[in-house]
Amino acid sequence: MSSSDNPSSADADPGSDVEILYADDDLVAVHKPAGLFVHRTELDRTVRDCALQRTRDALGGGFLYPVHRLDRGTSGLLVFARSVPMQRELAGQFADRLVQKTYLAVVRGWPDADGRIDTPLARLDADGVAVPSAPAQEAATTFRRLATVELPVAVDRYPTSRYALVSVQPHSGRRHQIRRHLRRLGHPLIGDTTYGNGTHNRFFRRDLGVKRLLLAAIALEMRQPRTGAQLVLSAPLAGDFWAAVAALGWQDAVPGDCRPAAKPL
């Protein structure tokens, strides 16, 4: 398995079921747990469990076809088509950048209040290694800072440690784009063992119990291929992500439709 596709913690728990968030005759949107592949992959031939199979089981069978990627370590919104023509239509929307994607991320440091990253990214091969013969691909990502915290803990060389909750929108679909762009910005994702900071990752694991990449796909805006209607889909944060947000006191900064529903007493 490529280390770049490894979940940012090797023991990230994919044990929770996929949650069906939206379904019609043409597509289905689910919440994918962190640590779970979208589909069976050559990256790890021993893996039989995947989001596609779990979704089929939840629907009682039928064919499903992936239309976009979500890193194994990332949780959140994932869309499948229910036929080959719909797969073609939906994948075309992603390829043509007609789908607006929003992620929530926890990063080291305090980035600017908002900004845009336009740094080209090297093409990666199947193992996550840059292809030296291929030209860099243009890539654009915008972000908005939602909340910050400064902890009285010397995690590295400073007497205190700063972290931020950030809303991120990738405007191109390069592999690991958000993770790589945030690293270029100097604010790597917490829990990212490939592009992140190991010292801060270990602090979150040891002191806050965070065993995953703190990146979640929380919203998608796309066109229903058959009707042309605009679909606005959202996903609540996974419980482990919400626990990290709560530990840092950021509950009110999370968009309302992405907060987990309160459990009845």
C-alpha cells in the first residue's frame, strides 16, 4: 500500500457503517467513515471491505459506480451513480469543475482569515510519488478560517501551540490537493502522516485521542443529471472528528447542518 494513501493514522476506525444521506433513481450520497477505501483497489489487494460494497448492502443490492475520489483517511460526503450513463454524467461534472466541494479541516497554526492557493502540483503515480517526466498540474484551493485556539502547551519549539478550524474548497481535482496545498501554505493538516507534522500529530493522538486525519467532506453542490435540479448535499461530522472539535471548543464554528444530531436521552 502506498504510504500516501494510508490513513493518517494506521488504526483509524472504519468500523462505523456508511450513512445514506440522499438517494434517488440515479445516484446515492453517503457519509464514508475515515479509514475506509471508496472501492477495492490495487493499492491494497488484501482489502475487501469498502464504501461501495457497504452502500450496496445498505440499499439491499443493485449496481453502484464511483464518480469521484475521497482519500481513505478522509471522512464525509461520497457520491455513487446507479447506472453507467449516470456515472458518465456525474463524473463529467466533477471533471468539468461544475461541482462545488467544501471540506472542514484542522490545521497547525493560524492561517489568514481567508485566501487562495494557486500553486501547481506535481503529478503523482499510483504509489503517491511525483512523476519527474510529467509537468506540474495547475491547482487552485480557497480557504476560510472559522475558529482558532492557542493551547498553553509547548508541542514543539514554542511555549504555546496554535491550531485553526478551516473551511476549504478545492477548485481542481488533483490528488491529495488539499493536503498538499495546506502544507505549502505552512499550515499542514493534523493527523496527516504524509504531508503533516509528526510532532503535532503525536500530541493530538496522545493528549486528545485523535487517531485520524482531520479532514472531512461536508458539502457538495451539483446538478441532478436527469432533471437538471441543483442538489445541495451536506454531511454531519463523524463522531471522532466532532470530539476533536469539541475538545478545542469549536462547536459553534461548525456549520449547523454539519453538526451531529443530538442523541435522545
